[in-house]
Amino acid sequence: MFRTQKTELVDQLKNDLGRAQTVLFLDFTGMTVEEANSLRCKLRESQVGYRVVKNTLVQRAMTGTSFEGAGACLKGTPTGVVLGFVDPVAPAKLTFEFLKDCKHIRVKGGVFDQKPISPAEAESLSKMPSREELQARVVGMVLGVAGGLIGQIKSPAGRIVGALETKADAAA
């Protein structure tokens, strides 16, 4: 790869890292082409990016950013970089779901909320509810509270109406 190509790649990586909400670094040693294609398809469907990049180029892209602390993850084997742009939990969920079927791949670490995270923290992140699940929970809670409030308002009014009907029937 020529120097200009490397510079362009580092610039693209820096841009992608700046936009990403979550980044995971994978050791993909032993991964077959079929497994790699399967992982890429799963990630692409959920608007999650995946790149295989030399460690030195990723470290150059992270230089001068808040990701610099995650450089310790970039030792040894080449690294697969999983980039979550839309949902911060989706990359971890999809990656750890894929790891159930593909045991020889491991998570080296990552970055979440502009801070380096360990593989254990990445796994914990994968167990969190997604954005859609959280939104559904909030809507459910709001509707539950609103329904209870309506019931509380309606109940005394119903008793008053019932008492008035009883009085009206007794008077007639």
C-alpha cells in the first residue's frame, strides 16, 4: 500500500471513529471466509460497520483523539474493527451473538462513550437492552401511568354519578 493510500485510509478511519458511538476490536485469527462474510452481512443489516485494518494504521487514526487509551488493545494479530454508528449497543449485541457460533474469535476491547472498555465490559454492554427496547419500556411506563391516572379520575366521578342516579331514582 502506498503512503498516500495509507494516509487516506487513516483519515477515513479517524472520521469513522469520530462518528462511531461504539467501537469493538476483534481478534479474528482462524476465522474462515464464510464466517467473515456471515459476520459482515449481519453487521451491515444493522447499520454497523466492520473493517480489517493493520494495528499501526488504527493507532495512527486514534492519535490525538479520546480513543488513544484503547491503543493497548491493538497488539499482536491484525484487528477487526466493529463500528456502531446508530445504536451504541447493537455492535456488542451482534458481535457476542456471533461469538456463540464462532468460538475462536475474541474481543480484544473497545471504546464506548469515548472511553476504552475491556472485553468484559463489552460483554456487559451486549446484555443491555437496545434503543428500541428502552423506548418501548418508556412508552409502556407512560401509558401505564396515564391509564392509572385516568382510572383514579374516573372512579370518584363514577361514584358521584352513581350516587346522583340513586338519589334521582329514590326521588321519583
